Amino acid sequence: MRTLKVDLGDRSYPIHIGPGLLPEVGRLCREAGFPLQSPLLIVTDSEVGPLYLDRVASSLADEGFRTVVHTIPSGEASKSLENFEAIMTTAITGGLDRSSAVLALGGGVVGDLAGFVAASYMRGIAFVQLPTTVLAHDSSVGGKVAINHPLAKNMIGAFHQPKMVVYDLDALKTLPKRQILSGLAEVVKQGLMIDPEFVTWLEEHAEGLVALRPDLIGEALEHSCAIKVGVVTQDEREFGIRAILNLGHTLGHAIEAVGGYGTFLHGEAISIGMAGSALLAVKLGRDRAIYTDTIRVLKAFGLPTVLPDRYSEDELIEAMMHDKKFKQGKVTFILPESIGSVSIVEGIEESAVREVIGQLKKGDSPW
Amino acid sequence: MRTLKVDLGDRSYPIHIGPGLLPEVGRLCREAGFPLQSPLLIVTDSEVGPLYLDRVASSLADEGFRTVVHTIPSGEASKSLENFEAIMTTAITGGLDRSSAVLALGGGVVGDLAGFVAASYMRGIAFVQLPTTVLAHDSSVGGKVAINHPLAKNMIGAFHQPKMVVYDLDALKTLPKRQILSGLAEVVKQGLMIDPEFVTWLEEHAEGLVALRPDLIGEALEHSCAIKVGVVTQDEREFGIRAILNLGHTLGHAIEAVGGYGTFLHGEAISIGMAGSALLAVKLGRDRAIYTDTIRVLKAFGLPTVLPDRYSEDELIEAMMHDKKFKQGKVTFILPESIGSVSIVEGIEESAVREVIGQLKKGDSPW
């Protein structure tokens, strides 16, 4: 087990990464100081629960904790106000008090939803992330929690740092391949954003990473978490630099919203979004190699880089206008300056974005 | 206009109190630095809107602000997840961005609900309180925002400090008398909690306060706000001393939940709750004068001190178990030590609470 420390003053917390950690959750919760008198709520989903819930629940029971469980259907559609209310009901009837904690056992959907419950129940109780996917290495770090509004993704939420992240790499073994690739898209994003050497390393080891070779995937995820920790500790509430984490996300979120949550997985959507950001960068005069290099890396991981024809420009633009990065009538993009370096570009004209969307459907750059 | 400063580091804010302030809201929002490009959302209710919305909206328009309005039905039942979602929809379709603000024009219900919207929209945007009731002098200070779960009041919420409170005392003139009395219950509570001289002053001037004599009501509300500010700045997130603000609220919230939100107004419920706390204090061996003095002050304001027979002990106890002050199987009460002084008493046995509920229906203390 390796431990990264997220240093945020009185909201600091550890990220434990390694194999075989879910059976240690009870011990780690004891050591973190959670009182045995206050019940713990485990939130999980219909795919992860059958695989790993017993492991976590019995580990907690062995230490003397009482637990309450709430299982949601797997998938992005579960990040709804309906499920939020249902989990609140479970928390209340289960007797959770201010010293209780919510444990999110699953991927990003479970983490985001359970995290917003933890942020809001009795105005905020403790929260523990138990990510079980590659993608969730990203969402479980940094304290952003949210649910979706029918009109826009992650529109209702909070900043609520976990007390602890326990990332059992064994849980990744049962992931469908498409989920693994989607998760690796966020790993690639961390590299494209800030770390050119990491991008080179990732491209070289793409095959082994997709196959979840233990040495490689552990190193990639730890490094990816560390990159995110570095950004988040500089700017916890996204007043500035933290926005670079949204590379590929402005368009990616719009693709998810327009396609219907779940049509493209999150990582697939941001992969196309990163291709779009590279196109936009080139259109605005940056080096064409930015686009070709970005595409090459994404394709090494079997990730999509072309936008299907059926996505309407109007609908994508409309969805972007509802995005949190849309402000005072213009849209902000995170654009690559080179591989492993980005800048925040505000006030991009709608016409440029429309042109890039058109080009993204052809899968090539004329610029 | 007088201005109290709430000193909470980078979350500090002013409370402006005085007559004629609603037409100044536009100017005050400009001076507070809100950008004209970002629309403002005014949340109000069906009783307050027709009286004061024009005043606020035109004052904002005069300064060049764009506004979006959402009106909810008046009453505690509006603090629901349904209204929360509906306001979110208005905010999204109205184009609110991260630099926008939510203005709560109304009483505590509007403030709590709009405040939780502000706390959660895009993970938190600016919030301005425009209280129009006596009661809201209390809820508009301190940053506690929340909505109700069908099983328990204020169960879903956040700590989200406003950027500014603008308290126009002219708005009180249209309040029904029962609302005035309910609001004065929180003023009396601040005194009973921490300030014996203030209690004496309040009792002496009860008649003039109920009649809203401008000099008296202004002084009372400013002093009551100042007491609350003093407590909140010591303990923003209620890890300790802030809990004393809950004098009368453990039982009061249960009375509201069991009776159905709106049967008793909040101030009426906590008036009975304060009578109950005094009874419990006497039962636990404190001076009997605590009870008789408390009752005398509450009655001077025409506030209820007897619990109607129809309230079942079982239901009240059940509701208290869902209260945030119920922790690890026992209940915490704020109990008077004397008039103007309280202590936090944890671990009170259910049997003692049951006995007090029975006695509270008789309206007397045998102890």
C-alpha cells in the first residue's frame, strides 16, 4: 500500500493505493477515528455491490461498525435528485448522525452522488471514497461532488473533501474493457494537461496499461492521482489553475448531455473533447502537431477521436451554454499549447466552436 | 441605516439594517461588486412577492442588472426538494453563471431554500439575504441553509454564508400579527440564551415591540442580530458553542414535524420548546424560578407555552430521534441555568423527556 497525502489544511486527507485494500477498510476507518456508535452508510451500485459489498461490509463489521447500505442502479442516469432523496431517506431511517460517515463504493457516479449526500446530510458529514474503477481515480480526488440536473451535468453539487480515499487496485480486474479505456482517458488527460514525459511513458506502455499489468497500472494511477493532487492543493475551489483539469470537458460534457448520459462513457466523451480542444487550438493558430500528436496518443488507447454525425451543432452549443465553464455569454476552453501543456482561453466565439464541431465529425484538421 | 459586520475571515459580510433599504438593493449589489454581465436570481414567495418584488427588481434594473425571478408558495411546506429542483431549472434556463448571485426576498423559508440553491448551484455561488419578517433576522445571519426531508426538518443543507444581508425594517409593517409574535420568539430566545439585561428590556417593552414601534423594533432586532453574530463568529460550523442557539429547538422542531409544517409557526413551536427546556431544567434539579420566569416573558409576547393534548409523546420522541441534535442514541438539550444563561446538556434520558412532554401539556411544573 502506498499513501499520497492531499494537503488542504484542516481538510487534508490520505489516498491509500494498492492491491487488497477493500478488506482493510474497517481497520482504516477505525484508525481514521470514526466512532463505533455512529452508523456508517455504504452507497454502492447494482454492478459493484454484488462483487465487493460483502468484502467491505464484513471488514467494517469485524471492527464493530454498524452499517446501512443503499444500492443504486449503475450508470450516469443514477446521479439524479430522485436517488439523492432516496439515499437521504436511507440515511435518516438508518439513524446516521453528525459523527457518521458515508462510504462510496463504486465508480465516479457512486462517488459523486454519495459525496453530495455526505456534503448535505445534516449540512455535511464525513465522506470516504472507495473507488472501484480506473476512471474514479480522478473523481475521488479533489472534493468535487455533484448530481446532474436534466438540463446539465454536475450542475448541483458542493466542494466536500473526503476524509480518506481507499483505492483497491484488485477491484479493477473485474472491469469491462470499455470501462478501462474510458478511465485511461482521464489518465491521458492528466498527462496532456501538464506532464509531457508522462504522456510519452503512457503511449509506450499503452498495451500493458489496457491489459491492467499490475506494475504499470499502479504506477500510472498513482502518478495520475499525484498530478491531480498537485493541482487541487493549489486551488481547491477552482478560482484559477484548477480549471485546467477540465481539458476536453467543455465539449465532452456537452457530448454526454446531447447523446444522453451513458451513450458515450465519460472518458470516451472527453477523449473526443480533447481531440476537439486540439482542433480548436490549431484553428486559433497553434502548431498543427498538437492535433496529430493528441490523436495518436488517444488512438494508442483505442479511444474515440471522431464525433458521430448525429450530434447536432445547435444542441451541443446549447448544452455548452449550460455548462459551468460558460460565463457571461462566452465560453472558456482549456487548450493545448503543446503536448503536456495547456492554457485557459476565455471568450472563444461561438462560430469557432461550431467550425470545430463540424471538423471533428470528419476526424481531421484542415488548419 | 446601521451596519453590523460578521467577521468570518474571507467569508465576512455586512448586515445592513434600517428603514427604506429595499429600494437600495441595486446600489448595494453594485457596491458589493456583483458583475452586471451575470444575471441575478430573485427567489421570493406568493405573499412577499406582490408586496416587495417590484421595489427590488426595479432597483436592480436601475443599476443595469438583469434579473430572473422564481416565486414559491409561501409556507414551510415549500422548503422541499421539488421546489429546490424547480429553482435550479429557473437558474439554468435563466443563464446564471458562477459570478451570479441568488437573492432571497422573504422570510426564513425563502432564505433557507434559496440559500441552499446558492450553496449548490454550480457547487456554490453568491447569496444575498433580503429578510422581510421579524423571524428572518435570525435565519439570515449565520450561513445555515437547508431544505426539509419529509422525515425531518432542515435535514438537507449546507453552511453557506451570504455576501450581504439587507434588512429593510419597513417590510415588517405588512406582517400579520401572528408572524410578528413568532419572530419575536427568536428575539426572546437570544436573550434567554445569553443576555439577562436584554430579557428585562424586552419584557418591559413587549407591548411596543409587538406594535412594531420603529425605535424599539429596530433596537431589538439589531441587538438580537448582534448576539447571534457574536455566537456564530466564535463557532461557524457548530462544533461547540453555536449549539446554544438551538435553545427550544430540539422540542420545537419535533412539534413542527409532528403537527405538520405550518400548524404552529416556527416561533410558536420554539416558544413551547423553550417552556419545555425550562421544565426539563427544573426536573433535573435547577431552580424552579427558571420555569416561571421563562413562562412570564413568553406570555408577555402572547406566545404559546402549553403543548396541545393531541401531540403524541411517541411521535415527538420519534421526531427528535431524527433531529440533528440526536446523536449516538441520546438527545442533547440546551437547558437554562438561569434567565440569560444556558448550558449544553448531552445524554438526556428519553424517560425524562417523556415526563416533560406530559407536564408541558398541563402547562405547569410539579418540580
